[in-house]
Amino acid sequence: MAENNKTKDTKEVNKAEKKPNFFVRMWKKICKFCKDVTGEMRKVTWTSKTELLKSTKIVLVTVVAVAAVIAVIDTLFSLGINSIAGLIG
């Protein structure tokens, strides 16, 4: 009889130690992630509207300038290769 009681006790302990199912664990992880994100977003220092517009203009001007430089280099290489191909062929 004592062994039966021990087996029942160990089965009850095993059931208590058993992990929750996948969805419960994932839900807890998702909730923790959302709480962490909310906490971090409170720490963020947002830029002002004028600073944002100024930075956007700088980025756009830089992109246009780099595109122009690439276009000029591409045109020069294209002319050079075409002239070499014209001499050969």
C-alpha cells in the first residue's frame, strides 16, 4: 500500500511540474515581449518636426547627388566601351 501512495504522489508531482502547452507558453512570451517593447518605447527620445524635415531634405539631396554621380560614371564607361568596341568591330 505504501508503494501505491508513493506512485500516486509522484504522478501528482509530475503533473504539477508538467510544462503548460505550447500556446500558453507562446502567449506568455508574446505578452512579455509587448511589455518590454512598451517599456523601451517610453525611453525613446523623438526628434522634433523641424529636425525631421531637415534630416529628410539632407537625405534626399544626398541621394540625388549620388545618383547623378553614378549616372555620369555609367555614361562615361558606356561611351568608353562603345568606342573601344567600335575600333575593334
